[in-house]
Amino acid sequence: MSDTANAPAKSSWWKGLKAEWKKIVWPSRNTLAKESAAVVIITVILGLLIKLVDLGVEQILGLILK
């Protein structure tokens, strides 16, 4: 098989990729910063909540298994 047979397919694929890339609406720097901060804050809160539940379950199991 030769590479020339795949050249038109690859060329149209790249053209399609470029066309789709131009359609992307990128967020502003301010929006990106706010959304990133929200993700980090929610992740920390959920991590702490999971840790509290884990400690509670550990304490309950400790009382049951004594």
C-alpha cells in the first residue's frame, strides 16, 4: 500500500479538524479563573466531607468491634 492513497483522506481530515477548531468558543481569562477556582473549592469541600464520613464510619466500627 502506498501513502499517496491515504493523502486525500488525511488532507480532508485535517481540513475538517481545522474547521471544527475554528468553531470553538474559548472562555475569557476571567471566566476560566472563576470556574477553575470553583472546581478547586468544591473538590476540597467534597474531600473534607468524605474524610468526615470516613472518620465517622471508623469510629462506629471501632465501637461495634470492641
